[in-house]
Amino acid sequence: HSSLLTSVAMHGRAPYRGVLTHGFTLDEQGRKMSKSVGNILVPQKLTNTLGADVVRLWVAATDYANEMSVSDEILRRTADSYRRIRNTLRFLLGNLDGFDPKAHSVAWEDLVAIDRWVIGKSFALQNEVLTAYRNYEFHIIYQKIHNFCVVELGGFYLDIIKDRLYTTGAASAPQRSAQTAMCHIAEAMVRWIAPILSFTAEEAWGFLPGAHNESVLLNQWHEFPPGSEREQSIDWPLFIALKADVAKELERLRTAGAIGAPLEAEVSIFAPQPQAARLMTLQDELRFALITSQARIIERDVPPADAQRTSTDGVWIRVQPSTQPKCVRCWHLRGDIGTDARHPEICARCAVNVEGPG
């Protein structure tokens, strides 16, 4: 304001082409923070206790067009959100140990369907983040990245791929596919957060696989592989709704004592066309996505009497305990255990992937 008054008085114009302003900073009682009132929070003290990035995240998460409220409780919740973002990056980097993007990346057409899906979601999110940065809508950036870590990654994708990461061979195609997707997510996410969580981004930058320059701040946005912009052939909203319905039935069986864990169950899905065809594109990956030992899709218009209605019209499910033996590697209950004479105690899928290619 002082610069504006001085420039107008001396030169007859504003000293800037544009200016970004914010409202007053208020305490938890809605009072303007003031030294005379004694209700201020000292930034140096907050930085020493919470870390500079948590304070920066609070600034970014607040809609500055209105009054900006801050308190110890608000900062505590912000710290929880920061840990969610940081821990997501930590999980990605931890599972990329030994991965060389140039030598080990899987071509787009060879990726597992759900890996293509998450890369496509990341590509779309990056476009939204860039638009928000251009419009100075920092609170939207925070919301979108945080929701991505909580919903798409933490509550869905990362939970599904743990089986592939921990039970398949270190150089097997299923694991390389998941690592390829995680590498793209990590490369993109560390750039998304760099203008806000600069210290965290710099720390994570040093652990990314492959060759990189000295600072994330000296780079462009991540370039996703060709194909990321394509519309997915799988009806993911349908599948996500189905997964939630199956999870409810699994919890009911667990509460009743019929199963101890989701992998002790198998699910049958009854659906008419076109829902059945859209789900069948997942093929054998469906059981891993639903976190059950077996998942089969049966095309029929009228469901059996013992099936349960789902939240999707025309789709019914039957979830029941499995009676098959248990694979000692992936813990799935399967009827194909021992089909490979070299590995009599594991299922056919583990037998193929446990030793990697060749």
C-alpha cells in the first residue's frame, strides 16, 4: 500500500502490473492478530517446532481471499496433512530402490491396466495443478494433491499393488510395471510440491532413481509417457464402487468369524452387458484389485438368490469363504498351487513371477 501511494504521487501510476493480497490473520476466536493484544503466533517458534514446510503448507492451504484463521489446532491438522503427503512420497521412493528408469521402465502398452490408470490420473492432476498455479489458487493445489494421496493412492492404488511389490520377483514384469507407474508419480509429485514444500521436495529429489541435476527447482514439470492422455478402456468409477461394496461384505464375514482376512474369501460378480464386459477387461488382476483370493465375473441378467445387491444397478455380488489351499508366498487361497513342480507350495502366478524373467 505504501509503495502504491508513493508511486502514484511521484509517477501517476502503480509500481506493479499486478499484486496478490490477502485478508487479515485471525486467531481461533476470530480476533485480528495483534502484538498489543498478545494473540500472535511467532513464525520463528512455529518453524522450530513444526518445521518451515508445515507453516508454508498452512499458508498454501488457506484461501487468502478471505480472512485467514490460524491456531495451534489448525496447525496441528496441517501437520497431519503434511505427513500424509510426505509418507506417500516415502512409500513411493522406498519401493523404487534399485529401479533404473532407463533400463527397467515398462512400455505403455505392456503396463498392467491399473498402472496405466494411475499414470493417467497423475497426468490429469498435473494439468489441474498447473492451472491452479497460474491462477494463484494455492489452496486448490493443496486440496488436489492431498486428496490424491489419501483417496486414489493411499485408499486405492497403493493398497492394491502391495501384493505385486512384495510377492513377485525383483525383476518380474508385474513388479516392474508397478515401479514404472510409481516412478512417474514420484517424479511428478516432487515437482508439484516444490514451490510450496520446498525443503521436502529437495530432500525427496535426492532419492529419486536415475540421474538428476542438483535441485528440483531447476527443472520443468514432469513429462508423462505417450498414452497418458488417452481415455481408459476400463470403467474405473464402476470398479471403484464395486470395490467398496465387496469391502463391506468382507467386513461382514470377518465380523461374523467366517474369515480372518480378505484373502480368505472369493467373490463372484453377476452383471449384465455392458457392465460385465467393462469389468472383464481387468482379467486376473481383478482379484488383486479387490484384495480377494479369487474374483470371477458371470454374465447374467438375473442374479442367484444368495447374491447381494450392490450400489450399481444390475450388478450383484456373492462373497464367501474360500476352501482352496493357501499359497505360502502371496497367501492367496488358490486351486492352482503346485502346478509348477519346481515350486510345489506356491500358486501358478507366483511360480511364473518369483524368479523374474527367464
